[in-house]
Amino acid sequence: MAKKDLPGKGPDPALTRLYWDTKRRELNRNRSVYNCGKYFGEDYATSAGYARECDEYPMASTYEGAGHSDYDPLAEPDNFSVLPVKKEDNGAAGILLAQFYDKNRLIDGPDDSFWIEITS
């Protein structure tokens, strides 16, 4: 997408934690997995010779995740990124993210936000 401008790289727009709306978290995750299959092949989880999962940014546990445009008419569709990564690495990142949420006492919704640095 030519207009891709991923949230979270600074305070405007920041990322907001999605906790209570499990249906929306599931939409975020399902949309990401669908796009991993679309762009990396339906067998992306096994084609590398080791188990992989679909990693996404913004994370499925944020309001800005892959399903954001279904809830916000001003949000650009496809304003997210996906990549198959080792299952163990994705699981470890998920654990670290959960610890980050807990340690920093991030609550659900727009009253609390965060941003991250994206490096390559």
C-alpha cells in the first residue's frame, strides 16, 4: 500500500491496547493470518522446514491491528504488515508484549497509549 503509515512510531498516532473486545482481537489475528497465506503461500506455516506463525504489526492486541478499518471509516485498509516467523520467536515476542502491558499498567482503550521504535 503506497500510503502505509504504521501507527506507534510516535505519539501521533500512538498504539492503544485492545483487551476486552475479544471479537476484535480475533478479527485482527484472522486478517493477519489470511494475509500471510495470501502473500507467502497457504503453506507458509510449514514451508520453511520448521514451524512458523504469522507475525503482525500493529499487534493483534491493539485497536490499530489489521482489522482497524472495519471499525474506523477513516482508517486506511491494509495499513498493517505481516511476516511468517519462527513459532518460538513469535511466542516469545507475545510473552514480552504481555509483560510490557502488565509492567507499564497499560489499560484497554484510548485513555492509555504507547509507541515503539521499529528497527530493521
